[in-house]
Amino acid sequence: MMHGASEIYPWRGPMPIIYVAGAPYEMGFQYGQQCKEILPYVARSHWNELGSLGMKREQIIEEMGKIECYLIKHLNSKGKAYIEEMKGVAEGSGLSYFDIQFCNFGFGLLASLRKCASFAAWGKATKTGEIIVTHNSDAPPYYGGRIPDAFQVCLVGVPSDGYSFIAPTQVGKLGEHSILNEMGFFVGGTALEWGTKHKKKTRLPLFHRYFAQYCSSTREAFDLLSRMDSYYGGGGNTIFVDTKEARYIQRTDSMDTSA
């Protein structure tokens, strides 16, 4: 089903800016309050998207529970903090925790429907020699895929723990595949299609938020990434860029390369 332009691109002009600060739950509550008018529509679109693929709500909730356990296992207290932040978004917006959980974890279930690209250029490739880096998110105009992706905000976060960051992101997500922190460190990422016999590799957007919030440089983030497995935390394509270095990493269960 195709949608009209006004529905696909609901905002015209500058991207809305959402400012959040403080402890995890406080940041989430502020986020939810500022997006409470549009979040129900985005959340409903997510549920409809997977429902159209034949997945039942109970099955989706069970899968998200597994992702949450993975998050806590690999990020420990920081993973629990992101859960508190999602609970704050739910409370602030008046939605259920499962709605906000799906906004943040659903990407791992919908990777096959997502397309995106990242690039970095520097030196002779740019006019001034400075680094230019960006990320583009695309989604198909079917299964409602374009609807959630069309509702983008610019999330400016000042957490009580970690670095401040700015992230253009889909409404309801705590971070997306394009984040810049106060140290001038940028994180970009895409999924990796690497054969029909294997799952498409993609990193949950929350892990990009984690790298941006707690790493100050490309080297620091690369060392952290190298200690993660290649499933929801470490798989896929990644671009790390700081003021001195850019690194591209491609990683699967059987392949690990960087440049």
C-alpha cells in the first residue's frame, strides 16, 4: 500500500529538536512528554508492520524479552539504565513499556526490511581536508515501513553519566545509526547482508548510543567493539570517526575486517 506524501513526510522544514537531560528515567520522561502526540501513531505503525508479516504480539514480546536480556548481559548496569530510560519514555508519553521497547528493539526483528548507508570522507576528498561523515536511513514503502522512519527528531541528550550527544533519530528511539558526541566522536552503522544461509547482521541502535555516550575516540570504541560478539552488539557495518581518525569495520560470525 502506497501512502500520500503528507503522510510519509509529516514534517516540513527543520527537524524538531528534543532536549533531554539528567538521570536515565528523567531523560526518558522528558522525551516521552515532548513526543506524546506522535508516539502513539509511530508505535502503532511498528506493531502493524510486524503483524502484516505474520508475527503475533505475544511472539514479538517474547523476542524483545530475549533482546533485553542480551542488552543487560553485555552492557550490565548501563543496559539497565537504558531500560529505565525506555520506561521513562513510556510514562511520559502515556504508552506501554512494550510500545517503547518495540521502538528500540524492533529494528532487530525488522532488519530484512531496512536499507541504509553511511560514508566518511576526508583529506583530498573534501574541499577543506576536514572529515565529513553522514548516514542515510531508507525503508520500503510497504508494510508501513516508511511511516515510523518518516517521523524523525533531533535528540540532544545531556546524561548524568557519560558524554553529551546529538542524534537524528526515529521518534521513540534512544539513539539511531548516526550519533555525534561532545568529544567530536561520530558513530555510524548499517546492517550487513552476507549470504542467504545466515541471518542479516545488524546492530541494535542502542549500541550506537552506547558507543557515543561512553567513548571519546575511534580507538576506544574499536577496542570496545572488538570485545563484543557479532550478534546484536557487534555485527554489521560500522563507521567510527573522531577528529584524527576514521575507521570502517565489517563484522560477522566468520569475518572481521577493518580499514
